[in-house]
Amino acid sequence: MLFDGLDEVNKEHNQRILTAIKDFCNRYDKSQCLITCRVAATDYSFDGFHYVAVADFTPEQIEVFVSKWFKAEPEKGELFSQELKKAQHRGLCELAQSPLLLGMLCLAFADTMEFPSRRAELYEDAIDALLRKWDTSRSIQRDEIYKNLSHNLKKQLFAAIAHKTFTDNHYLLPEKKLSGYLELGLKKLPQTDTAPDGELVLKAIEAQHGIFVERAQKIYSFAHLTFQEYFAASHIVSKSDYQKQLLTHITDPRWREVILLTTSLLPDADDFFVQFRHAIDDLVRADEEFVKLLQWADKKAGQSAAAYKKSTCRSFYICLIGYHRSAFAIAHNLAHDLTFDRIIAHVSTIAQASALDLTLELDLDELNLTFDLASSFDSKELAIDYLLEINLFVVNVPVMTSNVKNYDITITFLNDSIQQIYKWNFKALAEQLTHLMATFPDNNASQEQWKYFANAWQQVLQRQRNIAHKWNLRSQLKMDYYRANSLLLECLDIATVSDGEAIKANLLAPV
């Protein structure tokens, strides 16, 4: 016999129902009886029962739930599971641990075959469901002030606590501290004439909504980190000073989800993106080398901006200086061009190999792909710089490995490249490289000879094309800068702004 939802019994019937259940269990003592209620509603005492708490869904249990939900449409269920596992849906994975909220995710996904791009809307629906699912007629004692609060005032209360605790990096809270936050928040709300009892309010919240849960004895947290992040973001949206403070965390992964949620919640994010750009500039403003790099990339991009957007060209030249995943993600986002994407992917492969001191197998067919890709550029300026960077990598392979496994292929590729440069009418450059090839080291050359030749080749590219410079960039600063710009693009995809393209046009621009 299952008695489900004991905490949902109306207060006026509570004692009668409790007595009836106890009488039933005593009378039919050989029957197995189960009673369920909210965790906080454990004021009941039943002799002969074992008390257990239902755990969150495991990943395997989520899979079972989803497969049964989409039993009539298994393809949808499979796609749901694939999408939920993606890194950008970390917050949704946390919600999915609750059967109630997992059901909401399934409902939302069934309509559109994707999760909402504005995840804040889904979180808000989930929270509203929790706030409204259990009415105010419960057998749990609670403070009258909290009992009479509207849903909006409750959300304001939770938002203030979430912002404070997240800012202080507190996930687990002692009961006394959380009760104190509740009392302080309730005193600030309208129509508060009497001092609230924080502990009673906390028990009421835990029993009715499950927004807060007791993780250990008298230690509480938000039911899901996602709830804490969402409420913190909703609090930040209410004040511009909070938004400015938020953007000091653009390089901190812990704040990433809060920044995305804040962006999504803003009814007009124009000013927010102005501040975002200032925050990115502030990262590198004091670093002279990085400032020069951005000025160089902007100048080079200006020579090809007729064929492509200047921001796209800047991203291309930033990618040429070395491998970084976020930099290539930015270039991919800005390009929106299949051919450009293929070229960026090729540069990424070469740059990654170079960064990790790996050697590519110098297959002639693979190298000849460079000519096909270069020819597909709508700008000869970009095409030749791309070809020359691949050349420079090939020239540096012996420097990295002390030998040339594919000596003949290397010579063939470099000579073919020079012929292509002649065809593109870069005659002075082609002549200098031809002259340099006369000094190409033999197959038994020392590493020092290869290094001398590679340096000479690099100097020609620096003089003739203003590329192949050695940038002395701090690795952490480079990583922070690229990630911050990549985060800005993610935010822009879910933001309400007047002109998103204008914001993109300023990406990676000089300080």
C-alpha cells in the first residue's frame, strides 16, 4: 500500500489522516506500506518504519526516464540525450536530476527538438513550477510573513540570497547563517511589521518548494547550483552597478553561467555590451606587447576588408600567430563561410602541431590542399599570408625534429609555393624567396643550418608581408583575452540588442 504525498494533506484533515494511516498499518501488519512526503515534512513519527531519502537521478536513471518519456518517438529521445550531454548544457544536466524538472525539459524539447536558446526562460518556468506546485495548505508550521508573500517577492528574496552567497563563493550554508539571510531579506520587503522567524521560513521553503535542501545536519544549499546561478543573475539584472561588477569576472569560469544568464535576462543589453568591451580592453590595456599585436592584426585586416568583414580578417590573423582553441572558435563564429571555415580548420591543425612540437606527415597531396584552399580566398592578401604561414611551418619542421623525413616533398612544396606567388603578381617577394632557395640546406645539414635558413625565410616574410613576427605574449593573458571574447560572442547569441553586427564588428579591435 502506497500513501503518496503525505505533506499535501490539508491542515484541517492532517491529524485524522495520520491516525487513520497508523490504524491501517497496525491492523494489516503483514502488509508492506510506503509513505512519501517532502524531506522537510518529517515531523511525523511512525513506529516500525525505516526512514530513507530519495536520491537525485543518476545519469543512467535520466537515460531510462527519457527513453520511457519518448517511447513512442525514440529518435527524439536519442537526440534529447545527445543534446543534454553537451558542455553548454551543464546547467540543464543539474535540473535533470529532479524528475519534476526533467519532465519539464522533455516537454520543452518535444515541441522544438532543441533546448531553448534563452535558458533563463526554462529555469524561470522550472522555478515557477516549484513555487506553484505545492499550495500554501500544508501541515508544516511556517512564518505568516512568508506564507503571505507573492511569488515575485519570494523570487526577490531568493535572488538577494543567491547573489550574496555566490559572490562570497558559498555553496553550503549553515542553517543559522541561511536563516539570518532570510530574516534580513524579509525585513526589507514591504508590509513587514513583525520580526520574521528565519528558521520557520527556511522549513517552509524546504517543505513547499525544495528551493533549499538540507545536505547534512543543519547545512543547506540551493537545490541545484543552477538555481543559485539563475537567482544571482536575476538580482544582478536589477542594478547596473551589479552588472559592472559582474564583468570583472569575465575570465573566471565559475561566473560564466551567471554572465550568460544575466545577458539573457536583460530586456535591453546594449549598455551591457559596451561595458563588456571595456572590461575586455582592461585585460590587455597595460600590456604593451598585446596592444601592439591587436594594432598589427587590425592593420593587416584593413588590407583585406573589401573582401571580408574587418573583424573576420582580424580573427584570421590572430589565428595565424599560434594555436588557441578559443581564438579559432571566435574565427569560426565571425566567418559564417564554409570555405573560410575550412581554411581556419587547416591553420588550426598546423598551428596546434607547431604549438605541441609535433610534426605533420608531409604528404604532398595534403600540402597541395593548401594551394586549393588559398585559391578559394576572395582576397589575395589573405591567400598569400595563409600560404606563407604554411610554408614557414614546413621550413621549421627540421628545426623542431633535427631531420627532414620528406626532403624531396619539402623542396617541391616550397618551389610550387614560389611559382604560385609569381602567379599572384607578388614579384619582389617571389624573387627573394627564389634567391633564398638557392641556399636550401642539404639532407645531411645540421640543426643549426636549418635554424639559420628558417630564420632567413622568416625575415623575408616579416619585411615583405609584415607577418611571421615573434610575439612575446604572456600565455595566461592570451588565454584570458580569447576566452573573454569568445564568451562575449556566446552572450551575443542570446541577447536582446539593437545591432549585434555592430558589436561583432568591434571584436578583437585595438584597445
